[in-house]
Amino acid sequence: MDRILVINLTRMGDIIQTSPLVSGLRQRHPRAEIGLLVLKAFAGAARLVPGVDRLLELDQDQAVARLLDPDRSLAARASWFSALAAELRGEGWDLVFNLSHSRDSAVLARLLARGEVRGIVLRNDGRTVVHHDWARYFFCVTGNRAVNSFNLVDIYRLVGDLGAGEGPALALEVGPAAAARAAELLAHLPADGRRPLVMIQPGASRENRRWPGERLAAVMRRLHEELEAAFLLCGSAGEAPLCAEVARTAAGLPLLDLAGRTSLEELAALSSRADLLITNDTGTLHVAAARGLRSVSLFFATALPRETGPWLPGCLVLQAELDCAPCSHQVVCPHVMCRERIPAEAVSGAALELLRRAGWPARPPAGWESLPGVRVFETWRDEHGLQDLRLLGRRRPGADELAARAYRVLWRSGLGRTADSGEALPDAETAAFDEWLADWGDPLPGAAADMAELGRDLAELGGMAARGAKLVERVEREMVRPDPDPAVLAEAVAAVPELDDRIFTFELSRPLLRPLGVLFRFGKEELREEESLADLGRGTLHLYRVLEERSAALGRILAALGAALAARREAGREAAA
């Protein structure tokens, strides 16, 4: 493997979250040239990612302006784009990871690769396909957020087939100049070693993801009263008004307003000197995690802790306990009630808890993690090296939480592999259910019925997949006969599209089954590129069997989860007696 390219045409936080994939690839391919293609606006973040040999920048504004310029001919536009692609391609890349969802990135992946592409890529007929099982999973997350339990960083790493010890941490490099600048800024705050330094990030990419500034100020006052904490207000130049308002509300506290006054590298250097970060879900959260700084983060609107929480064990994450949280990306909420649900008491309690763990004489108030309307999670790593969230306090799981846990077991056992249909769930996985359930109360009313219905639906979906496999096998048997019967072939071939439509309709009407259905559809779409009828038949048969086996495996996992719930209830009854 000589040349590897990672494409990530997204925002700063996503680029930082790419760093474990890059470092893992560097571990596996120490002599390879590794490139990183990003939008020019976020190249500053990419420059700090260790292990990158060549940084490629795409000026999206320039590209759009040139390609849509009415004064340029179609030939001139095509010529410019071809020149751009040739510059980015060089000699071509042997392995391309496309971590973006856009059609633009699919076109670039096609033009830049001379070997394998993992992720979305353009094919010969102008359609797009997604290669690699975990890349397909990445594409199905957005529409199936309720049952996803994998952090974005882990999904990136799994697209790279990385194991637990490969790419084990987020990373950002900080040079001596940035470190010196951080020390210079901190000289303006009391530095007697007897008080914690707390970074505060009031901003976020969207207004509906920002916790009210007056509540942040209330948390700051509590931390100062308890520990005489000092504060750094962080933000971009555009967030300066937000930081100024918090500073006014927190007047009299030892604080330094740094909005618009630091580079990304200097922010990373400051993170290495701080004791805690309190932030909304924003890029600063991932900068801090990359420098080993624990955080208390608040997730509102469309933000989902399981997806984009800090990839660092021992952080605390707060989310409103609402049926509608998180919002769908297609919904604009006129109320943003989730922000109102999280009180200052919960955030200050979480902050004091982390400072206590770090050795400061903090006294978190009793019951802070069980306040009504708030869920508090702690980040940790499971035995597979994957991030997970542990619930603090007691809450009752609904069907979504139970299904997400079952799917996690299914996918992490090897999404790229399928099990024999009779394989039993390992005892270790059953024990993991017991451990997970210990953090939760009894399921919400209706959750057991929903799980039973999901089990029946899985059996029906598996039956449809088994029928599809038999249809394909029937065609294959007929094709090897000396005189295949055209009527038999026509009947079987016509039945396959009808069956696929039934599977698609079934998937749409049952949200908890969508991950299985979406992955099946992605696989079917990729098969259309095959030219050989024999290859098409083998590929189709494989997809039906995989769907059948996954449906059966998820059914067995749900049965094990149900058994763990029943044993827990029985133990509770015996204890009460």
C-alpha cells in the first residue's frame, strides 16, 4: 500500500474526529504516503492532525463559482475541474476513504482513486454506490439515529478495519509557539495552583444548540464559590457577543474572554493547561478531547451524545429527557424545550463531580445526576475498544434504548461477517446485558410489547429473505440444466423485484428494522455494477442470506435481552419477598 487518501469535506470537529483513523492507518502502513482532503475553510484543523504527509485543500466557494459561472463555456468549466482533479490525484491513490456523504465527494473519490474506495463513489452509469459494510452503516445512521450506539470516531475507525489498539485516541499537534502563547494568556489570570482553571464554550454552530448564557454564568459562580475557580471564555470572533454577554453576567469572577483572540492551535494548547471544559456540542469539545481534557457537554436539538459525544473516557454528557430528543434533521423546532430542561444545578453538579475525581476538594450536591428532565451519561470504552455511554442516575429505558443495545451487540460482533444461523449468543454478551441493565430502571410501559413485536417482525423479515434466497437458488439450478425452462426462469426472475419491494415497504413501516433494510438496499444497489449474470446471482444470493442471518441473530440477541430483563424482575420480586 503506497498511497492512502482520506476525504472529509465536513466541519472542524469531524476533521479532528478523523485523527484516530489516520493514526491507525499510519500504524498499519508506516511507509505509506497518507493524504487528507478537506475544505479550505477547515484546513487549519487538518494541519494539526498527526500522521498526515500531504494536506489537500478544496476551495468549495471557488469551485462552485467557476462551475456555475454563466460566462464560462461548458468546455471551460470541465477543463478547470479536470485540472483540479489532476492536481489532487497526482499519481493516484491506492486506497481512498470517503468520509463525506455528498455527491461532490463521490465524484472526487472516483477521479482520485486508482484502487479501492471505501465510502460513497460515482460509478460508470452516473449513480453512486457505497463500498464497505461500515461505510454503508455510516450512511444509514442519519435515518436511524434512535438505534445507533456507535460514536462517529468509531465508525470512521471501523471503516478502516482498525482494532482496539489502533488509533486509540484523538490527537492534535501543538507547536512551541502556540504553547508559549497559551502561557502568555494565562499570565493574566490568578495562577496560585490552588484553584481549578475551567474553560467555557458558550457558542455552537446553531443557535438552537446553545445553552442560555445566564445559566452558564450561574454555573461559573457556583464553581467559584466552591473552589475559587478561574475561567477562560472561548469562541470564534463571531461568538464574541455571546462571550461578552456571559462575561457581563459573571462580572466579578476571575475570567479571561478569549473570543476571537486565539488560533485553533492555541486553543488546543490552552486545553492542555485547563482542568475542565464546559461546552455545548461544538468543535471545541473535540479539541479538548484530543488534548486529554475532560468535559461536561450539553446536547440539544439534533445533537446526539451517542454519535458525537467526546471520544475520551471519563467525560460527562447531559441531554434533556424528552421523547422528541434529539430532533430529526428535517425538523425545525419552534420551542427548543430541551435547552430549558437542563438546569444550572445539573451542570454545576457534573462539573464538581469531574473536578472531585481530578483531586480538587469539590462537593457535588447529592442527587445532581438524578434531577428530573435530565439524562447524564459518562463516556467509557468497552472490551472491544469502542466508546459507550454509561447512564448515571436511574431512568427507565424505552424500546429505542433496548433495540439500540441489541443492535450494538449484533454489529460489533462483526458487521462484515455473518454467523451460522444456529450460533448461540456468547455468555460474555449476556453478562454485558446484565451489566448494562443495572444502570437502568424497569422498562417504560409498552417497551416489552414493542420488543415482542420487533421479534415477530424479524422472523417475518428473515422469512422473506429466505424466500429470496430460494428464488435465486432456483434460477441457478435451472441455468445449469441442459435445457432450462424459460417459464420457470421468468417466474423466478419476476418474483425477485416484487419481493424486494415487499422488503422495502416492510422496512419503511417498521422503524426499528430500518438498519437491516437499509444495509440490504445498499448492497443491492452496488450489485447493479456487476456485468456477469453469474456474479449478479451469487451476489444477490449472498445478500439474501446475510439479511436472513442478521434477522435471526438479532432475534436471538433480543431473546437474550428479554431473558436478562425477566431474571432481573424475578430477582427483584425475591428481594421484596
